[in-house]
Amino acid sequence: MKSAIRNRIMTLSLSIALVICFFLTGCSSAEMNRSDEESVAIGIYRIYYVNPEGTALVRCDHKMVSEDFEGILAELMDAFMHADSTKYKSALPEGIKINSATTGISEIDVDFNAEYLSLDTISEILLRSALVSTLLQIRGVDTVRFTVDSQSLVINDQEVGAMTDETFIIPTGDSINSYRNETLTLYFPNADGSKLIQEIRTIYYSTNVNTERMAAEQMIKGPRNPNLITLTTQNVLVSGVEVKGDICTIDFSPEVNNAPFADNPTDPETVLYAFANSIIDSCENGKIEGVRFLIDGSMDTRFRGEVNLDQTFTRNADLIDTSGASVQKEGTVVDEEEKPVMVEQEVTEAVDGNS
């Protein structure tokens, strides 16, 4: 069914399923423990609205009536634009119109009227994160792209490309006013683990999360380039971050000692230098010159049975591949639990994207 509507523009009808959406959309804390995939499997999609103050996202369940791709898209868009509650409102500000939605291979392109460019920063970020998070629930949709009167969306002289579920990082309960846009320079091993390849990410995240922690957590998430090597298993936590002078100390949970896969070719010492290089290069103006590592609060344990942690790791330029094989991927991010969110009250997850 989806293939039948690829590559054609679907003009959104504001009247489709309007009455149905009003009765079936509602916030329910009892449903918050289900993952998005589990909810979609039983026909429940999550619509992202904003609170009355316009400072945070509110996630509400919507029981889908449509079953085909085109119907689901139209119903989601209609529910997104019409919030029937005093507790939340549509993230689409008054005067901003959606001209059309174009469906392509694993992507939805949403075109807005020119008034979109007049949005203040807070409203713009909320609108983008809310709509992207809503649409990415549709099976087969991996990215969402915004245009304005058919032209690429440009924010702060930078084109906003395709947004994914890793495009917005915003912690629970924080005001959107406390967000910053920052570029992180990360390093992941190449296929044989001998060199580190640069990967650049531009993300929005809360000012109460320091850059050192954000860099370490993005490293744990792994590379976006499938040809690069993951450093850790996904259950590793950054238990603590401490900065004294120009030295940053990162405390990992014990799971960091488990290699992500059995035949991992990356030397344990290279893994630590990947973290150290990423943290040092992501911090502005040479703020950090060295990184120390703890595991479960202690430096007594050897990292993966080999590396003594009672030392300071400085930037190791010799490990960085300077042959031009670096990868640049920019985005904007939002997370669940560890993935920060701009969601309030019962919403405990985060929503992710590009900028």
C-alpha cells in the first residue's frame, strides 16, 4: 500500500477523521510504560502536543482508525493539528499552515507556508520535535524533512536536513529556554580497529547537562556510520562526571567492561582513547586536556582486563585517521530515559532529530 503513494504529494485535508480524533486522543499515564513499537503494534500512536505555557511537550495516546499508510498519515497529521483539551495544545502555532506532505522512500517531507520562518526559537524547536516524533512512528518511515514553500528549511544560515529519531535531546522537566545547540566531535574505530574516524553531530540539549557527559553518552550510543565500530554495549551508563581544572573524570557502570561483540578488533586502550579524544575535542577552547576513567566508582579494576585506569588519557592524535575518511552527520536529538526529553508530567521518555 505504501509503495502506491511513494513520490507523490498528498494534500492534507483538515477535515479527515476530525471527530474521530477528538474522541480517541487522550493522555494516559497508564500507557507510558509501553514502547512506541509495542503501542503501534496494537494501533495506538503517540501524538506530541505542547503544554499551555508552550514550554514543553505533552505526549498523548491516539487509537488509530485507519490501517493503510496513507490513512494513518492523514489521521496522524489531523490529530497533531487539533488538540481538544485545556491541558495541552497543538504544537502548530496559529498562522503556520502545512501545505502538503510528500512521501518518498522511507521519508516524509512536510512543506509549510512562509510564516514558518517567523517562528521564535522555542516554538520552532517544539514544533519540529513534536511533528518529527509523531511521524516517525509510522512503519517504514526513517526520516522527516521540513521545507518552506518548497524550499529547504534553513535555520541560522544552516540547512536543516533529514531528521531522525536522534534529532532532539531534551531532558524531562526542563524549560525549553535552557537549551543549547552544540557540535560534538566524536571518534569511532574503523573496521579493523586500528584507527579512529571522526563523526560530527550537532544536537540540541539541556544546559544542565555538561558537554563531557553528553559526548560520553553519544559515544555509548555508537556510530551512525555502519562501517565504524561500536565501543560498548548499549546498557552502559555514565554514572558520574567530574571536572577539576582541565581534567575530566568519567565514571562508567560495570557493563563498560563487556566488549560489544565477541570478535571486536578494537584494542581496549584504543576504546579509552576514543572516549578521551571525543570528550577533549567536543569541549570548546581547550577546556579539557585530559580524561580519567572510573568503573563503578573505582580505578582499581583494569579496563577489560588489560588497561590500568590509574592514569590520565590525553588527546592521542596518532590514532586519528587523517586520510579524509571522516564522516559528518549532523542532527538534533531527544532521548528516552537517558535520552533527554522536553516532555512534562507523565511523559518519562524523550523524543529524537537534525538541525
